[in-house]
Amino acid sequence: MSLLSHLFDERFLAHRLRSTSTAGIAGAAMAVVMFEYRYFVNHVASWDLAAIALTFLVVKITLMLWYAARD
């Protein structure tokens, strides 16, 4: 067995998948929170932050439907 197969096994890939998913959700949640803060406190709509959150939602729902249809 090579050194890389000891370092990067199935557990590593599962942890990477979970951490990436959690980071994406946290990033989208932060974009929503920042958008709402700027909108309600400063009375300015930051559409770039809304676009980030909307992109996350569209990609997440699309992939959920795609995987459900293929499973």
C-alpha cells in the first residue's frame, strides 16, 4: 500500500464531503444574515449577497432533485 492510500482513505473523503457541505451552508447563511442586516439597519439592499444566497438555494435544490431521480 502506498503512503497516499493511508492518508486519503474513504473516511478522509467522507470528512471532506461533510466539511465542504457544512462550509457551503454556513456561507449561504452568512450571506442571508448580512443581506438582512444591511437591509433592515442601513436600509440598503445588497443584491450581490442576495444573489449568493439564491445561487446556493438553486444549486442545492437542483442537486437534491437530480440525486433523488437517479437513486
